[in-house]
Amino acid sequence: MNPESRFELSDAERADVALLAEELTRTPPGLVDEREWLDRCRSLSCHLPARLQDRLRAFRHDPGRAGMLLIRNLPAAGSVPDTPREGDSVERRATLSASVLCAVSMELGEVVAYRNEKQGALVQNVVPVPGREDQQSNAGSVPLEMHTENAFHPHRPDYVGLLCVRSDHDRTAGLRVACVRAAMEHLDAGTRETLRRPLFTTEPPPSFERPDSGTKPHAVLTGDVEDPDIRIDFHATHATDPWGRQAMDALADAVRAVSEELVLDPADLVYVDNRVALHGRTAFTPRYDGEDRWLQRAFVHLDHRRSRAVRSLHGRVLS
């Protein structure tokens, strides 16, 4: 892993983050979705260790060739409850892990959620769910295809934050990340040009309860020709003609060639720049014994104003 994509707190810095997060766990009303708590979280996030703030600003300015940032040695709860097993599991209480995730995320931008996914909760549990093992969603345990988060949505997250609460038993569940900046070197000019044409449609994921069936035709690559943004879900995006399908196959090969795999430890926090990087997961075997893999997820927008038309005033949940 590129050292520039990794940041590790010192023990003293971890202790400072723990004090901040513990204060948030005591902040009324103790619920991460409430405005009063979020306002306090925003204020306290300004007091995170200076070195961590500097690294987050640098990542926000330029996500680098990897398109991700791994933060290690964050505080972890001494006692962790059983891993949830229910579908659409969320964390609305201001637990230590949820407080850490929200406070760090607010140094990147605004934490948001989607009304039709996970009940519109700002902190969502990513856990295996019995009976959904084969599902292409965060509830499954088969290999999860590489994807842009909510690729079908016009207001996709700019960043996806994933905080590890508990690793899987066998430590085989690898988070996979691939950046288009690296993948571009494996694509010829013709393929790049095809991917810039509106030849693709994307369906919502199973976790997103939405009445429509997918997007209008869109391009996979947009923006600067040499340093594009990417929008694709290799399970849910479909090409509308043979040239598009061929270009998608070439892109899939390029993504496989440059992808990195991370097995997260408890208190590891990864941010994926959802504009330039894809992420997925390798397979693992859940046991449903209370000790299964457990991540907590948050979405971040850089520009809160751009989604104002699909949010209530001061709200953070998008339609």
C-alpha cells in the first residue's frame, strides 16, 4: 500500500480523539441524527489532533493515485456488543465508534444520508444478514462487485467512510479499492472515448428502496480527459450497445489490474473518494454468532448546497 494513502495516529493523538468522542457520547440527546448533537459534533471536530486535520485537508485537496485514505490507531470501545444481524441495520445512538466516524467525517465535509436507504440514518451498519449471503449489497458475504457508491443517484457521495468495529473471524473479508487515475494507464484512447459517451444505465442497489428502475443513459467517465471522474457499478451498470459492453469489459480488466485489498482491523477508518475510486469486497463466511464482521458507514458531501433541492432546510437526508 502506498504510504501516502495511510495515516497512523500516535498513542497521544488517539487519547485526544478518545476524549473528544467520549464527550460526544455524553452530548444530549445522544442521537447522531439529531441537529443538536450534530452541531456539537461539528464544533468538536475542529479540535481533532492538528496532524490528523492536516492529513484530511490534504486528502480533500487531492486524493492521490489511490483515491483513498486509511486512518489507523483510532480509539476503540473496550466492550463491543454483538454484531447486528437484522437487515437495514443502523446506528442512531452516539456510541464511541459512531462519534469517531462523524467527527472525523465532518473535517472532510457534511455527513449525509438517503431517505430510501437504511431508513435515512447517517451512520449505517455494514453487517452480514442471514438469508442475504448471495446479495450484491452490504448485507451479503459473496464477493461484492467493484462500484461507485450509489452510482445511479444524481447526488452521489463524494466520500464513503468505513470504520471497522469488528473484523471477520477468518480475516478474509478484504476491502478492495481501485482508482481510475491508475486504471487509465491500462485503457487505450478508443476505450476511453467510448466510456465518455452516454451509453450506460445503472440500477439502484437492493438496499435502496426506490420506485424507478434506474438512470437515464450516462457516461462512465466525465470531467477532465486525462484525470476523469468515474461512475459505474459492475453489477448494476449496463451498456446500451456492443461498443459500450466492450469498453466496460476493458475497464473491468483495468480495475482488476490496479485494485488494492485491505483487511481492516478494529478502529481502522477508510475514506474512499467516490468521484475517482471504486470499492468492493472479497468473500467471507459469516457465522452469525455475534462476532461477525461489522463496519459502520457514513457518506460525505463536499458541497452541501448542491443537494438543497432534495433536502429539508438544515436536513441531511436526501430524497
